[in-house]
Amino acid sequence: MKKTTKLLTGALALLLVSAIFVAADHIDAPSSTATTSDIADFFAFEPSEGSDNTVFAVDLQSDVLPELPFGSFDEDVLTEINIDLDGDLIEDRVIQAIARDGRMYFFGPASPAQTGLSSQVLTDSPLGDVEISDATPVVETTASGVSLFAGPRQDPFFFDFFQFNAVISPELDSAVGGFLPSDEATDTFDGANTLSIIIEIPNSLLGSPTATNPLGLTVYKTWVTTNRKQ
């Protein structure tokens, strides 16, 4: 299956079979149906200017309307943050996250067992784990200074979904005048949740960044994939 990708310029008691995971397709067309492996958003940033840490935040698609439950992490889906350190757009380090019995387990950063469309859980490189949050956020910080979170977070984008559909549907008269000004528009997804996996990690564990963004800042080349157990 096609790889689902978003781009941006102590021992554990957990026992995991070293299963092969094959990447799943992303909801990238109106006819696609959202799945538990759908990547909604991916963010990578410094938590503050000049910080020696990097934050990675992955939002997985869930029920998009506020009145619907936010669902749960799929235990057959491996989420993988990929980091390219030499500019060849092939992952040199990966951070993995997978849910088991109400907790999210993290592995890496480490060299992947294989690159490309398939992945294996790096059970020999445990990073830490955290209880999957519900109403109360839970953050776990490891001895190596890595902070971990997994659970529902409010959708980060303001989007007037119904007015957007009206604008792109010329047969509807409701779109006269185009998009509404911000004080009249409705945030359709206000109160809706995504399922988020967030990790703040010292750069010293990742390796040295080699890319430069349009602002002239040195950054990591990084992207995220989801992989479904086969």
C-alpha cells in the first residue's frame, strides 16, 4: 500500500512481536474514507527560541464533529517520525510510537531496521511510555529528558467547512460574496478532537540537523508515516 506521509522543511515491560508493518494510504482525496492511520497534521518546532530540544507533534484523524467521540488509538498502527540527517531524503533516524493496553510506547531515536514502505518495531531501542490521556492530560518525562504525551487534543485549525463547500459548489446560492470575514465565519471543527502523539526530545539524541529553511535557520528534514500491521 501507498505510504502515508506528512512533510516538514530503562527497559520496558512491554513485549512486542517484531512484526512487519506496511504503510497505509492517507485521506488525500474527497472520495477517500478516513481511517485510524490517517495523518491529519504534523508539526516540528523548537519549544522556545534557542532551545536545545525539538518538539514533534502528530495528529491522527479521528471523528471530526464535536458531538462525536474522539475514538482511540489503533493498536495495529505504528506511527513513525522519520529524520534525514544527510540530505538524501532517506530516513537516518526514526522515532516510533505504538499503543498497547491504554499506554503509548515509544522507541528510538535509532537507525531503522529498513527504509521505505515497510517498518519493524525497534524493540531493542525503548525510549519510554506514557498513559494515553482522556479528560486529564498526562505527560511522562524520562530520565534522558524526553517528554511524552498521547491523547485527544482539539483540532488546531479554524475552518468554515460549510461555507467552503458552498464556495466550491457554484450551484449553491449561499456562496454569494465568497468566504466570510473572520468575525462572521464559523469554526466548524471548534471542539472537535484529533488524536495526538507529542514528544519533546533533546537534539543531542537526534543527531545534528543539516537542512536550512527559508529563514536561514538550521532545521531537521523530517516527515511522519503511519504503518499498518500486515
